[in-house]
Amino acid sequence: MNMQQSIANNFMVLDISIGRADPMKHSAVASDAAASECKVNHTVPVRTRVGSLGTLTTDLKQVNSKFASVRTWLYENTLPFTDAEDGQQKRGKRLVPVSRVPEVITKLAELKAEAFAALDAFMPDYRGYYAARNRLDLGRVSDVDMPDPDVLAGKYRVNIGAPEPLPVFNVDSLALPAGLAADIAQRHHDRLSKQLDGAKQAAIEGAQKHMDVVEKQLTEGKRLHQSLLDNAKRHATLLRGMVEGYDNDPRVLEVADLIDQRIGSIPNIEQVKHNATRRNQAIRAAGTASKALAAVAKAPSTATPVAPAASNVIVGDSLLADLID
Amino acid sequence: MAHVKTTIAQFQQIVPLVLASGNQQPVGLIGPVGVGKTQYFKGWFRDLYAEHVGVSADQLGFIQERVANRDSAEIAGVALPSKDADGNLRTTFTVAPLITKIRETGKEYGIILIDELMQATADVQKVLADLLDPAERTIGGHPIPDGWIVCFTGNRTSDKSGATRMLSHLLNRCAVFELRFDVKSGAVQQWAEWAADNGVNPLAIDCALAYADDGFFADCVPTEDGPFCTPRSLVRAAQHLTAFMDSADFDGMAIPSYVESLLAANIGNRAAGMLSRHIAMADQVPTAAEIFADPTGANVPDATGYQLLAANRAINSAHDADTGEAALAYVTRLRPDLQVSLGSKLLRASARNGWVLTSDVAVAFIQKFHDLLPLAQTAGMEV
């Protein structure tokens, strides 16, 4: 079994989609009034937004934050599965170690239920408000309508996709000319390598950034928050989950152990505040972990581009490229 | 509640903070027998305190009180009946012997080392409570001079040395640390440096480094009666070894059974056997320095044990990226199973010690053995 095939057995890909209503609507009337009131030159664009749910706009934002928290949790606790380059948006499918799939699905379902519970609690208030005060609280803003309650509720959704196995291309299963099959397989392997390496890099960079924060906060910070420790544990889990399913890089596993032993094992931030020894240990561990992760991140990739079966490969120009062109 | 674990290196950083705080809190090191606790206070701690008060180490007074075989009256002073000028009976106390000793040194600054505190009876520990209390600093009612500080050592109850638990009110007054002695903490390497500087037989040091992960030093007191290997007992054994190697009876390789028995009397049969075999194979196995100098050309012995020894020598002596890369290059020439376990160990050590290996050799190693590395970990193949 080559590296990618074995990796494919260790991970699943998960996608979610979330729908929410944006309660803030652009109003030309409000924009004109604001421009006029502020004596803004007419050539300067002014764009004003008005809460379309009147006085309940803020309440809906709180509901929205519950829906957003589903994606936030997923993004904090899983890794990107994308071939986007550095600096590009890395939204989309998420990579989850097989062993963590039940935990992730359960947590997402829990957060989804909490989000809809918040919406269900909000809707009766809104229905009453809509019936009693429709538009009255919007004053002179005539170009923004309060949404119909049923339409508003219909915009909310959280779809948790079924976890999918990693796509591994089996060149033998397709009746293609050998050269074309080999070319497709090679491209597929390259893409998967990039996606997996990207996930490992994301885990490393995320952990490294947090270790820098831990080191700085514990050295200079005055208000230490429990999330410093909780996030350290989370990053160690992400590192370990990624590496154990991928290349078993001992360097990264040692860093994950170090984070768990010296930072994650501290049960309460109060212990760090009042125990100089533990604090110094955690500072040193964070510094060591950050340095090690930075070095690993800069080092050559451990992803092995596995060539397709060499026996039936026609060496020469890419047949696929010719066909595509 | 477990004691806070530390290493000598870490303790060296802690002590200046304690001294700088000015609260004169006593510090204590507890731990296994023979790992150098007392030696630490006699040497490095003394230097740190001398530096702190701005005198040379030999200008410091040093009093080592072995309290395990004392009773409380010997510590606090003895009550004596006497008559005052009016003929009334009254009780007076002799000056505590410790106070007398301090006065006899004539030193303004000094260290009082209470040795084997946990072996002392509860009565003795109670009498020492005021001495160990930074707010009191008295013994038998007599204050100790401001320039003198108190520290102590002791064993754990699990060390089978007659130690009991430290009374909680003492524990609450002092800063107590449990000294670790293992490879992962760097303590073995640090001991090796000390040993090299103090003329300990290099073969004994080399053997300790090579087999430290393989139980060369006892990690606890054995259940059966008999000697066991600690840094202290190894130093004694190494002195006997040096005496034999300086004699005409040593042929340059073999350790005769009577010498091995002498070594075993200090460090136990297991460690003595390791040391004998280590000496016998010493000429076949490259040293760490030889491996670092030429990792691709250094001799790779045929026998697995010798390969293991050679690689462990290099891995345990690696101290930066260059020596680490050299060790890895050598490891990749060994038997495949040793490559996996030793390479994994080296890569982990490199990450923890801050000179993480990132060369093409390291990356190629991970690529090649990615599916076997977990086996090295879970099956206990780490050597």
C-alpha cells in the first residue's frame, strides 16, 4: 500500500453548509439622509445599512452567532482539505481523522440543535413584533422591508454532509490508454499530496502561532485567560490527529507531547498565575515548540508523490495535456 | 500530592530566584539514593550562594547535619536543672549544637545542610520546624545568623531507605523538589559532563550514556536485596575499574569475573554485566566523536547490539543540529529495525531539545518509514 492509500484510510472529508439571514439591509434613503446630515460632498459615496428587523435586529444577530458557531467550531477543530495556496481562502471541505469522526459529527449536531433552539426561541417574539409594529420602527426608511417571519425562518439551515472517504485514484479500475491513465493518476496524486500537505502545514502553523501567543502572554501578559491552555490542548490534538494519520513525523509528535505535558496538562490558568515554576516551564515549552514547528514548516515536505505503476506508463509528453488543450 | 519534579539544570535556574527573593525560604531536594543531591548542595548550590552574597565559595561556612541518627534533644539542646541566686530550682537549656558549630566557623555567611531529613524521626522533624520556617529561623530558641541559609535533602518513602513522609507543616514552609534522573530530562548527560570533569573512568561514562535508556541506572530501589546502579555507586565502581585498568592484569579488552564481581558489588549484576560487555566491545564500536566526524564512513559493527551501542552513543551525545544530522546519517546505515526505532528517537529528541532535524536525510527517513514509526512507538521498540 502506498503512502496515499494508507493515508486515505485514516481520514475522512466533511463539508457543511450554513444558511443565515443578514438582518442589515442597505438603504438609499438612509444613505442620502446620512450624507446630507453629515454634509458629505455629493461625489463621496455613502452607504448606510439599517437593521431590517427593527428593534429585534440585535436579537437576530445573536441567533446568527449561534449558527456561525457551528462553522467556527468545525474550523477550529478540523483541518482544511484544499489545494489553495498560502494567503488564499481555505474554506470548504475539512479533513477529519477517522477516529474523531463520531466526536465531530456529534458535536456539530449538538451545535446545530443549539442554533435552531435559539432560532425557535426568537421566532415567536419576531412574529408578534412583525404583526404589531411592521415598519413602524424603521421611521423614514421606506426602502427596507421587514422580512416575513416565514421567509426569514426559511433562510436558516445547517447541512452537515455525510463524511466521505478521501478520493484515491485507482488506475487499474479504468479502461483508459496507459499513458492517459498514468497522467491522470499522477495529477490526482499531486493534488492529493498538496491537499494533505496543506492540512499538515495548517496544523503546524496554527499550533506555532498559538505557541507564540502562549509564550508572549505568559511572559508579558497581565490578564491570562483559560483559553490559552484550552487552545494549546486543541492544537496538540490537531497536530497529533493530522500527523498520526499522515506521515507519523516524530518531530511533530514530540512537539504535541511537549505541549500536552507542559501546557495542556495545567488544569487551570490560576495555577500558571500563581506558580512561577509551572509558568516558566510552560514558557520554555511554548518557545521550544514554536521553534521546532517553525523549522519543520520550513523543511521540505514529507509527502511522497507516488508514481503510478511504472510498468505500463508510456513515457513522453502528457497525453492528458494534449487532450485538454 | 506529588512533589514537584525538577532536574539539576532547572534547579540551577530556580535557586537564584529563591535567593533573590530575600525571603530565605529553605530549599530541599528529595529523590532516589545516590543521584547527587548532597553533592549538589556542596558544589553548585554553594557557588550560587557565594555569588549571591558576593564572597568566594571558600569564604562560606558549610555545616552538614546528618539528622537521621539524632534525637530531638541533640538538635535543640538539653534541659539542665540549676539553682538561681535565691536557691530556687530552674531549668536552663544548653545552646543548640548547631548554633555552636556556626559560631565556631567564624563566618558571616554560610549554608546549613540538613541531610537525610526524611530519615529523621517525627520528633526531630518537629524540632527542626522553626529552623525550616523562614519567618522564625531559630533552633532551640536561638536565632541563626542572617547570612546563613538552610537547605535539606532526603529520600522518598519508595526509596526503601527508612525515609518517612515529610511532616506537612515543614513541607508548607519550604520549597521542596524531587530530583529526576533520566535521559529525557538531560540529567544523565549532565552527570556525564560532571563525571568527565571529575576524572571518572570514561568507559563507565560512555557505558552509562549508551545504556541509560536500557535501564543501566536503577529507576527505583529493586525489590530484591542487593546493590543497584546510581550515579554515586557508578563513580565508586569506576574507581575500582580504573585501578584494574591501570594494573598489569588488564589485557585491553576483557574484564575478568573477579573484577566484574567487584563492580557488581557497587552497581549490581545487571549494570556490571553491561559495563563488562561494553568494555569488551569498545574497540569495535565507534565513539560518538568518530561518528560525528565521519557518519558515512564510521564503522558499522555486524552485531545488532554493537550497532545499537554505537548509535546510542551518538544519539545521547548529540547536542545540536550538526551532531544530530551526523547521528541520523549513521543511523540510516544500521539494520532497518534499528533505523526505525533509533531514527524516531533521535528525531523526537531533536524537536524537544530545540535543534530539530530538517535535512533531506530526515525528510527521506520519515517518508521511507512513515508506516513503521507508530510501531516503534507503541511496541516499545524505542531504544
